[in-house]
Amino acid sequence: MSGLCSERVAVVTGAGRGLGRAHALALAAEGAKVVVNDLGVGLDGTGGTAGPAQLVVDEIRARGGQAVAHHGDIATAEGAASLIRTAVETWGRLDTLVNNAGFLRDRMLVNLDEDDWDAVVRVHLKGHFLPLKYAAAHWRAEAKAGRVPAARVVNTSSGAGLLGSVGQGNYSAAKAGIVGLTLVAAAETGRYGVLVNAIAPAARTRMTEATFAETMAAPADGFDAMAPENVSPLVVWLGSAASAGVTGRVFEAEGGRITVMEGWRPGPTADKGGRWSPAEAGETALRLLAEATKPEPVYGG
Ligand SMILES: NC(=O)c1ccc[n+]([C@@H]2O[C@H](COP(=O)([O-])OP(=O)(O)OC[C@H]3O[C@@H](n4cnc5c(N)ncnc54)[C@H](O)[C@@H]3O)[C@@H](O)[C@H]2O)c1
């Protein structure tokens, strides 16, 4: 297959359903050979079946593409390492890693159990770190051997991580952490040919179709803005060699809209040249806040 990703090998985590499935199909349609990872868990991360990953592999092959399934848990060292190994052992290379897998356990903070905190932070944050670590180690070895890659990583944050979301303290913290991880990974791995960016998508999947039924519904006719396939073109481009020079950035992608998110930067500031008293610090903070840009509202606030 020829296309934006021909000659490239891509790994997509959580690609058995929803956005990951759409990304895997879109990468394959542009010529990439794809490792389709999915543990096949329920909406809350429990259970597990090989079915979803294999179905997407079958779909890619039926369209003339190349794909293999990987059923490991990407938030374990063994699952993440074997995922990267699967790409290298099957096709002799790895070019693109799309970190996407995850699940939700929404509760207000006062009702959020330690288990629900741990499970959600683990799958998103550790589930991004570990595949990234093993992929980056592979790419560093390639660069040292004189084969500097045009490697790409696309991480998946969320509006919940960027702005906060009521009832999603665990998820928002993990998705904000993914932005921090993206910035560090971009700074550390650029020297050996790796570009790392993040998206904050919105689309109709099992994760959103019940909670936001009205916003997510498909129209009777016309552009189906919330179809997950609308997010994938940006992922394909960021995952291709064509995105040279773009790294450490966060994009919102929803329907027909792509937005560059502008991150934390210093706003109004004051320096006394010595230590403030608490009362002075408070007065100064209020004066600076009055000059500052108002924050975007928290989702559901
Ligand atoms: N749908 C949205 O509007 C939206 C908005 C913001 C962010 N996101 C993020 O996009 C990503 C994809 O979400 P989705 O909406 O497609 O959800 P989804 O539930 O349809 O797909 C997620 C997939 O990840 C898999 N998975 C879960 N834990 C795994 C693990 N440990 N190892 C391997 N696979 C695992 C699941 O089996 C599932 O198939 C998630 O990171 C989600 O937080 C989605």
C-alpha cells in the first residue's frame, strides 16, 4: 500500500475499540503495518478477551493491509516490552507508537476509592510511560547503530486533563500527567530522532456515548462530527515522517476541528526583591489575578 505511512510500522495501544481502532485502520489505510494491541477489558478495566484486537486485525487484512494482534496489558513491564518486541520481531522495525489505551472509574473525590484511583492512574499514566520507555530504548539503540529513526509518538490526553472535569479526579490527574510526560519525552528523545506529541480527542465511543448521549449522537444525515474516525487523520499525520519539526505539542481534535493548545506560561508577575509578609503576598496575588487571563472553566463545574 502506498500512502503517508508506507514503509512504516506502527503500534497502537487499546486499538480493539473506539478511537484506537479508528487510528489503527487509518494508519493501515496510509500503508503502515500495524500492531493492534488490546486487552479487551470492560469499560471499568475489569475482565479481558482477545476478541477486539483480533477483529481489528481481520478488518485491516480484509482491506489489503498488514496487521498483527497483541493482547498484553500495556501498563505492565512485560506487556509493554512484548508489545514493542512484537513490532520489531514481526517486521524488523518500529516507527510510530500511538498510546491510547485506557478506561474510566468516575466518582466524586469524596467517594473515590483508593483502588479506583490506582487503576485509572495506572492504566493511563503508567500505560503511557512503559510503551514509551521500551520504544525509546529501541530507537536510541537504532540511533547509536547509525540508523537515526524518523520515530513518532502520539500520546492521548483529554480535555479533562487540560481543564479538569468534575467527577473525574483520577482520570484528570492521569491525563494531565500525560501532558507532563509528553513534554519531558519530547525534550529527552529528540536527539535520537523521536518526536512526541499529544492529542486531546473527543468522539463517540463506549466511553462517552452514554454520559454525553446528546452531544455524541450521530445526525440523521450530514457530517457525523463525533465519529472517532474524525480524530485519526491528525494522529496519522503526527505519526508519519511528514510531521518533522513538530514535537512537545498538544492538539485538541474533535469533529472537523483541530486546535493547538497553548500551555502554561508566566502571566502577571511581581518581584519584591525580598520576602513578602503573608498579607503582602495575598494583596499582591489578588492584584496579579485581577490582571491575569481568566482560566477556562472546568468541565461539569
Ligand atoms: N472518547 C472520547 O471522547 C475521549 C475523550 C478524551 C480522551 N479519550 C481517550 O482516548 C482513549 C481511547 O478511548 P475510547 O473513547 O476509544 O475508549 P474505548 O473504551 O472505546 O477504548 C479503549 C480501549 O482500551 C483497551 N484497554 C484498556 N485497558 C487496557 C490495557 N491495560 N492494555 C491494553 N488495552 C487496554 C480497552 O479494552 C478498549 O478497547 C483513552 O485514553 C481515553 O481516555 C477519549
